[in-house]
Amino acid sequence: MFRIITLGIILAAVVGIVFAAGIILAAPNAEPLLLLNEAEGAALLPEQPQSDRAEQVTKALVKAYPSRVIRAEFRNGDWAVLVRDTWFYYAEGRLLPEELRNRVSEYSPIAFYNYPRELPLWTEPSPEQANLFRDRSNSRAASSRRRSHYFFDALYRARTHDEAYERVKTLRFLGNQIMVHYSLLEELSLVEESILAAARTDAQVRVWIQNIGTMSGWTWRNVADTQSRSFHSYGAAIDILPRSRGGREIYWLWVESNWWNIPYEGRYHPPDAVIKAFESYGFVWGGKWLFFDTMHFEYRPEVFILNDIEMSTLR
């Protein structure tokens, strides 16, 4: 069972922040890195022992990526998953290959976070919470630790720029050409079908489509202000930027000051039908991260499985 707590309560100094009433949120170079990047506040500490959490996560990964994660089992004192011919050990959330199991302290855990079905009510932070957010924002770039990338490198077979480029294909999505990992072509095509179906009866969706300015998928880079590899590097994330934001904010790092004081009405959100279309096929939305990135969608089906949220397909 996960503990859901109100906005800004500190779970622990080393893990960061949890956002209100089930909203656990993270950011254009954005993806959750546990609590040390744009998804600061995107992870929950489980109440159950680490071994139970390790079993949950590894079995969720098998279910999320059935054609690539072959099985999960308890071996050599820890839960592990087999990706092709390599075992990755839970290692306190790092998913490390066997030869790196003794180097847990060098890496940040991967964020297997609480993801809410619906966007909870926004609550204005207290002065104490605002100071905490300010300190965490300022400390992001100073951190020398990075999220362990080995599992996702193996999952997407994208350990280097050139290897990653070999795995991406061009897809026409809502009138725009983007490069994404070949394994996501069908999922994104189904997302597009859902959005276009909604647009036939939902004027807000039609306006949102017409207002799309630029769209980006694969690009080899780190998460903004961190040492950690972005999910864009695998072609597993998409940023959709509007032509006009109507004076609203879209990304916490682009806000001149005090991003934590911006309520939802001050942010540019896609229509709910668009968000649901992406979520139905395993894409988390960055607007549900504390360090918000409302243009960002990222393929993390295991997050939905761990939160008991149904999806339409799993491959």
C-alpha cells in the first residue's frame, strides 16, 4: 500500500517531495528521475519492505514489456528481471546489472511513482513549502548523481547516440513528423486514432489540434539541469508545444520565478480527452508531475500497472 499525503510534506531529505492528494508529479527534457530531477515529488516511499516493493516493480516490468523483459525472479538475494540475456537487479530501485550491484550509492533510483487517475485540486503552498521547492530547484543542477540508465538502455537497445538513432523511425502524428522508437509506432498510432475520434465531437480537442505549433520526439540528451539520460534519448517521449499558450505556463523551468505558485488555470493543459488518449496506451503526462511539464508525454506502462490503472494495450 502506498501512503498518499498532502502537498509538500517531506518524506525524507534524500528523496524529496510528495505532491498533494495523490498527485505525484516531474519536466522539455523532462522525465521522472525519482525525486532528483523534474519529477521531484514523483515518487512515493512504499510502506512495505524493500523486498516486497522490489517484487512488485520487477513483476510490473515483465507485464509492461512482455516481449522484452523475459521474467522476474528472486536471485542472489534480490529481485531481478531478465532483459534478453542480462539480469538487472532491483538494487534499491536502481535496476543495475550484476557487476554494478555494489555501486548503489553512485546512482539515483528510477522513479516508480504514484500516478493519479485524475488531476487533484491545486493547493497554494505554504511559505515553508515554497522555501523547500526553491531549495530543491536550486540544488538540481548541483547534484552529481544520475539515474541509473542501464535497464532502459538494454530495454530499448540504445546505449549510445548511434545505437539509439538506429532504433527510431519517423511517424506522422497529428499532421507532424516525429521520430520515435520503433516499438511505439502502434501505440502512438492508436493514441492518434483516439484523439481524432474525440475531435469529431469535442470542440476543445479540435482547437488543441489546430493550435499545435511544434512536436519533438527522439533527441539524444540529458534531462534538463541533471546528469540523467532523458527518455527522449530512447524515442520514448514526445513534447507537443502549442503555437499560442494564451499567456499560460507550460514548463516549470521556463517560469521566471516561483513556479510553485502557478495554479492549474495558469498552465497550458491539453484537453482531458487528449491526456486520456495518451494514458490509455501507457504514456504518463508531465502535467501530473510536481515539477510540471504539460507538453510532455512519456511511455511508462509500468507506472500504470503499479498504480492499478487500466490500459488498452501492452506489448
